[in-house]
Amino acid sequence: MKKDWNLIFVAGLFEIGWVVGLNHAFNWWTWGLTLLAIYVSMHLLIIGSRRLPVGTTYAVFTGMGTAGTVLLEIVVFGEPLQWMKLLLIFVLLIGVIGLKVITPEAEGERS
């Protein structure tokens, strides 16, 4: 199960990459990297969610992608820092972590 969650984590990192790529790609090379990140992200999400609960997996994946994208835009691309944004990301992360913690491991196992 830990391997599956690691795949979801890596998929979330690639999701951050392709979302940022959609906004900042400017030539064939950066668009190619964006398309590659989309493929890798979705592929790892599918592989990682085979034995995990789909709802929790997707919540973790999208929560990580959302929070990571907002933070990357603030830190790397100079998006204005708003405390309300940071508070909402914190609330989102608490919800995602809570879902992961309360979801029994055996629930997502499939024969």
C-alpha cells in the first residue's frame, strides 16, 4: 500500500508541473514537457489507485496538486501572497490528510 501512496504523491508532483505548464508554456519544447507531465501524472494516478480507495486517492491527488500549484505560483512566479489563500490551502490540506488518515487500508484492496 505504501508503494501505491508513493505513486499518488509522484503523480501529484507531475500534476503541479502540468498545471503550471499550461499557464507558462510558450514554445514546442515547453508544450511537449507539459503534455508529458499530463501523461505521467494520469498514468501514475491510475496505477496507484488500483488498490486504494478511489475517492480518497483522487482527493489526495487533487488537493496536493491544488496546494502545490498555488504555492509554486507564489514562490516562483511572484503571484501576490494573500493570507486568506494560505489559510484556505491549510484547510484543504487538513481535509485531505484527514481523509487519508480515517480511510481503512483494507477498504481499497481488490482481488
